[in-house]
Amino acid sequence: MGEFVSHLESALDGTRFEKDQLLTMHRDRPLWVRYDLEAAQGAIRVDRWAQRPPTMWRYEELLPVPPGVEKVSLGEGITPLLACPQLGEQLGLKHLWVKDESHLPTGSFKSRGQAMALTMARHFGVRRVAVPTAGNAGGAMAAYAARAGMEAWIFMPEDTPQVNVAEAALAGARVFLVRGLITDCGRIVRQGMEAMGWFDVSTLKEPYRLEGKKTMGLELAEQFHWELPDVILYPTGGGTGLIGMWKAFEELRTLGLLRREQLPRMVAVQATGCAPIVQAWEQGQRFAQPVQNAHTVASGIRVPAAVGDFMMLDVLRESRGCAVAVPDEEILHWTTKATAAEGISFCPEAGACVAALKRLVEQGWIAPQEKVVVFNTAGAQKYCHLFPVEKLPRLDPGQEIDWDRLVATSWPGQQRC
Ligand SMILES: *Cc1c(COP(=O)(O)O)cnc(C)c1O
């Protein structure tokens, strides 16, 4: 195992597990990978991290990959941290950044988790992986499975965006469209596990995707020179990003690598049509209730039930953060507005974060001079189906153009979506 991994541990009740084995969950709840941070402390030098190639793998002392094990990688580069003064001004903030995860292979941050999960699964001898997914996880899983030489089985609701269906199929996965919801897809994967010999790489159903997502937090800390921002907004579905980043911050703090002990306030952003975590947060519950008829244009956060619900709620509590739900109209409005303001290719999930940010600034929960980071978890290109291109004005090549009319019928995207 990773040089400094000590053991694995149930997130629910702390039960310990030996590290050198293929593990999934305990009592249907996720496992943490634990490190001997004292031993790691002696080995880690941040200046040495900085000298390594700029990829998510540079933090190897805090990753589970055993020395000498070949990584399943498509080149997961450190993603840009972009200052956003224009969008910041529109929202009333002086210090706003976007961490732009759309630069990753397969166009979303899902790559981080799949690269790590499949590296570890292959190490433990897995040959066939399966996943229920409504979006980017399927495309990423298919690509990394191809890279790993594994067989990929993917079950998607019939209404999954065509881009996600196509990218999975193009990468050679066996793709099935299920006339039902993501939960129905999950049931098929569970039922077929024994007969088909599948290993389930669903969110938090194996322990290593989380370690891949953790690198978002490690990168962010390095990009901020080990002094973390005040607030982080994250579009929350299954929760790996939120939980993984918080795990990164706590490990860095324990290692004494942060120049400021105070960790960021974490904000979980969901869509009104599917907000189980927001609901549980507002009601002070330990676990979330599954959402019926979940719906939102932000398909990445259309997750009606999550096995890591209590872990997300712990992060919100421990970080003195909060959970916010925003309606689809606001999501679409801010997706186009933010993309037009900065030229960053915002996905609707990140648009939801901007909408939530606007509210939190207006409510005074975030002060104008605080340092704020929004995660752009994927690129807008994956969501072409949301933009009504068919409504754009048409011109004929020979047509005489009335320039006033041209101006009148022109259609700046940020005004209508
Ligand atoms: C999967 C996904 C999310 C939610 O991710 P979690 O970390 O599992 O909560 C957010 N945005 C996009 C674009 C996604 O694909």
C-alpha cells in the first residue's frame, strides 16, 4: 500500500481494517483511508512537492498508491486557480477565485477519483468495473477503464445527457440506458455483482475515489501558499469533493503544513429539485432522507440519496459552513452570466455555486473582503443541450443586411438562457 497508509477505518463506527486488501464498505457505509501522519511528516517537504511534475500525483506521501505500482493516468494536471475580479464585482466580493476543474481529462473533476480508484482496483486484481451514473462519472470511468485495460459496465438513466452517454460508449464501455432513475441503475449493479464479477466504483462505495478527490484540497492549499481561503463553495452530489477536500485540509493541519490553522467554511450547494443534504442540514439531522422525483438541469448534483450523507453533514458542522439550495432558473442564469463575465467554461453545477454565493453575500454570511473559492467541476461543453441554439437568429448568405435590425435581433447569451 501507499508508503504511509496505516489502515482503513469505518466512517460510521471506527472499525479498523487491514490495508492490503480489496475493500468496499462497512455496514453499507464508507471507509476512510488512514495514514501514519507522524511518519509521513518526516518524509514530506513541500518544496519537493513543488519540484515534481505538476499533476495530482505529486502529493504521493498522502496518497494510497504503493511504491512501484503503475498509475492509471491520462495526465491529471494541476488545475488553474483563476482570480475572477469581474464576476467578483458583480457579486460584491473583492477576492473571488474559481478552481477550474474543466481542464481535467474527460472534462470534469471525476477524473481525479476514477484515476485513483482504478489504479488501486487494478493493483488488487480487479478486471471488471461497473457503475450507475447520470453523467460525468460514467464518461470518466469508461476512459480510465480503457486506459487500465479493464472491462467497463455502465448503467445510465435514459434521460442522461447525450454527451455523457456518447463519451462512455466511445471509450468502449458497455453502456445500458435504464428506463428509470439512478437508484434503479444502482440496483442493477448491486444485483449483478456476484453473477457478473463486477467491482462497484460508485461514489464512496470503495475507499479510493475519495483519496483522488482529496488532491483538490491539496492543490488548493499549495496554490494558496498553505494559507487557505475563508470560504469554499462546492456543488454537492455524492459528496466526494466536499469530504475529500476537508480530509486534505485536516491532514495538512495535522502535519503542521498550514500557515493558518483556521480552515475554510465549507458550503454545500444543491439544486432545489434535489437537496437532501440542505434539508438534513436545516433540520439538524445526522442522515439525509432520500429525495423523491429528483430533478435539476445540473445533472452532476442530481443525487437523491448518498451513502456519505453523514460525512458531508459533519464537514459542514466542523467547518462552521452551511448548505444552500438554489432553483434551476437561478442556476441557468448564473451559469451563462459567470461564463460571460470571465470566459471560464462554467458548468451548471458551478453556476449553482455562484447563485448561492450571491445569496450568501446579500445575507451577510460572507463579507465583501473575504477570500472565496468556487469550484467549477466540469466544462460547459458537456451541457450544450441546455443552451437553445436553435433560437439564435439565422442569416442567408445573399441576404441584404439591415444593420439596425442585426443589432436588434442579436442575442447575447448571458441575457437569455
Ligand atoms: C459528480 C459531479 C458533482 C458532484 O460531485 P460530488 O463530489 O460527488 O458531490 C458536481 N459537479 C459535477 C459536474 C459532477 O459531475
